[in-house]
Amino acid sequence: MRSGCAAVISCVHADRGLIAAPWTPASLSLCSLASGLSGRSTVGRDAMTGEKKCILSCIWQRWSYQASSSPGAKLRMQLKTILNRVERYKSFVYGEPRWASDASRLTIEVPITPRANSRAICSGCGKPRPGHDRLDTRRFEFVPLWQIAVVFVYTMRRVNCPDCGVKTERVPWSNGKSRLTTTYQWFLAGWARRLSWKETAEAFQTTWEHVRDAVRHAVGWGLSHRDLTGVEAIGVDEIQWRRGHHYLTLVYQIDAHSRRLLWIGRERTEACLRRGLQTLGEKFCSSLRFVCSDLWQPYLKVLAEQAGSAVHVLDRFHIMKQLGEAIDHVRASEAKRLKRDGYEPVLTHSRWCLLKRSENLTDKQTVKLSELMRYNLQSVRAYLHREDFQRFWKYQSPAWAGRFLDEWCRRVMRSRLAPLKQVARSLRSHRALLLNWFVAKGAISSGVVEGFNNKAKLTMRKSYGFREYETIELALYHQLGNLPQPEFTHRFC
């Protein structure tokens, strides 16, 4: 019998080396042997009580080990271990996960209970307070596991606070009355930067409103924790966000080391931009060295008032754009006149030949342009004036650039090209701001601003537009603001 006991012990230890090892014939026969011991005579049972207990104990240990190593038990152990690793909350304990019985979607419920002798935190003052009573059980959505919903189940407590009165406790995994855990909100917000909000909601089987709330949480935290020190150059521009004259004023940081969206305004008026600069702060405006904008008069006025110490650089892109629009206006008018008077339509298919830079023309456009140069057309003269003005940006000295600008404007004003004469008058009135381009040595450009504008328009196109201003404000801050995020124990996205 002692040799049989040793065989059982060796069998049990051998099986412990394997996870969920099947029963062997030897172990089955030993089980039969152990069960047969109970059928012996009273004298035999008394004589071999120690051996029988040894065998039964070994068999029971092996069976208990296999039962605890079943797939269901391992899942419970591993899920709690993972949660305690990535989402450990002080003064709270995870219970045994279970499958939700009444959920329409496959769901794992994780009960949470407060630690013994722990006191709830008042949601008003943030201090530990004595308990008052308990509320109904609440469910908080967590990051899904393999597309299986994970829900925290917790019975909220109310505290009797001497300062705030009876308040619901503050829990570390959620804010306010939100049914989404903070980790899940950051998870959804991270994916909302890669996909549209609707696609994010469909991918994780949640609602569009939950994605919006997650983005609102991320943007609110980022705006309250961002650092505005060290901003030396900003760019101001506007984009259209709805049909009709509905514009947004956008203020960007365009420093070489950091480029991001700083502020969004609902209109493109003086009051709107003034409110935005006041929101950024007087210290912020006084530390600016360069400001870049277009020729929109309300912007010029406010920037001169609020950031007068900064060098105001006019936008090169918009100046050349105005020249291009003037050339296009001259070409369209002349093409109609030639057609009306019965002349050959030489300006047909010539629009982009005149608007594009010579180095960007295709072979076909180059041939077309060379044919146009043989004619004494107003469109050709306007094109040559525009190409001559390109030399303005190649100067190094503001004084010599100013002399060139004055001479160019005199030549244009003697021409009979009304659209170009209007541009020349505008450049004369903003001569000092134009020469600031050379004070900044060409380091500040609106190319960054135009790139951000294209990204903003792409954000709107990706979601097929937004109905409410608050929604587009959240989307643009989230996409272009380069907002900070808190330190996470584990980054799910």
C-alpha cells in the first residue's frame, strides 16, 4: 500500500507539470483502488487509515488543480490580473468577472467593491467623508476586449459632507454622471482622430454621441493643460464652414519647432479676433515676435492693437492670389470682347497658362503660352506684370525692395488694366507691412497656415460637414490642436 501511495503522489506531481493533463489509466486504476479501500472490513479500514487518507488526499489535490485550471477559471484569473495591472484603483477591489445575462451584446461584467474601512470621496470638495446611504447599481463601459463589451458594475455611495451636504461619491474611473470610463473615453478619442466619428462609433459598437462626449473630454482636458509659453509667431486666417457667409477665424502657432491650432472663433469680425486674443492672454500677445495674416482689414486693425510690438508680415500667398484673380478677370473680360467682335478665340483654354508659374506648366501649356506671347493682348500684359512682381520676393534689403515696389506700382497705374490697378493701390496702402517680409527674412510664411486650412477642410469633408458650431470646434481642436494627454498606465490606442 505504501508503494501505491508513492505511485499516486508521483502521478499527481507529474500531472502538475502539464496544464489540464488527461487522466491516465494508472491514475484511473489508483482511483478505483482508493474507492475500493472503503469497502474493506472495519479492521482493515482501521489498520490502513493513514494510507487511504494519503491516496484520497493526492487524488483530491489533482482533481482540484485540474478544476482550477479549466478555461473558465483561467479567464477569470487573467482578466482580474490584467485589470489590476492597467487599471488599478486605490480603495477599490475588482470582483469575479461574469457574463451578463440580460445584455443584447456579448458582455463581461466586472463588479467593483470598495475596500473594507475605506471612506468615499465627496464629489463637491474632494475630501473623504462618512457615508450616508447607497444608490442603485450603475454600469460604466470600459475598453472592449476582442469586441466583447466590458462593463464595470458598481453601487454608488452617497456621503454626508459637512461642507457640501449629501453628495454622491467621486469614483476614479469616471467623471460626473458619464456612463463611460475615463479610459474608454480616451480610447474613443484616439480613434476619432484616425476615423470619422461615425466610423469610430460603428467600429466599437457605440453611439455617435458617446464618441462626441469622448472628444469633448479629451479637448477639455487638453486645453486646460496645454502650455502657451514660447509662442513667438502666429498666423491668422479664416475658412468657410457652412453655406453662405459663415466663416471661422483660426489662430495658428507657426513656429518652426511647434505648429498647432491655438484658437477658433465663430465669425471673421474685429470683435471675434479681439475676443480670441484676449482669451489667449495679454502675456501671450506681448511675447509675440511675428504675426502673419492676409489683407482683411478687421484682422489688420485688431492685430495692430493687440500685438503692436510684433512684426506684422503680410501673407505672400494671398498677395499673389490677388494678382492671379486680377489676371483671370482681365482674361475673362478680353475673351468675351474678342468673341463679341468676331476675332479669333486665341484665349480659349488659356486660363491655367496665365495663372500657373512658368516652371509648373505642362508641355502643352508651354506651347499655348508661347503662342499667346505673339499677340498684343491685355491678358499677356497683365501676365508680364505679375511675373515681373515675382522679383520683389528675391530682394534681401527692405530699402531696395521698397524702391522696386514703388516703381512696379507706378508702371501698373499707367496701364489700362483696371483689376491690376486696384491691386497696386492695395499694395501701396500696405507698403510698410509688405516690407516686413524682409525684416522677418522670409522665415515666416503663410504656407503653414494654408496647410492647416486644408486639414481643417478635410476634417469637415470627412464627416460631411457639421450642423453645430460646438461640434466643429471640438473636431478642429482635436485634430489640429496637438493637445497634451495625461500619463497612462497602459495606452490602449
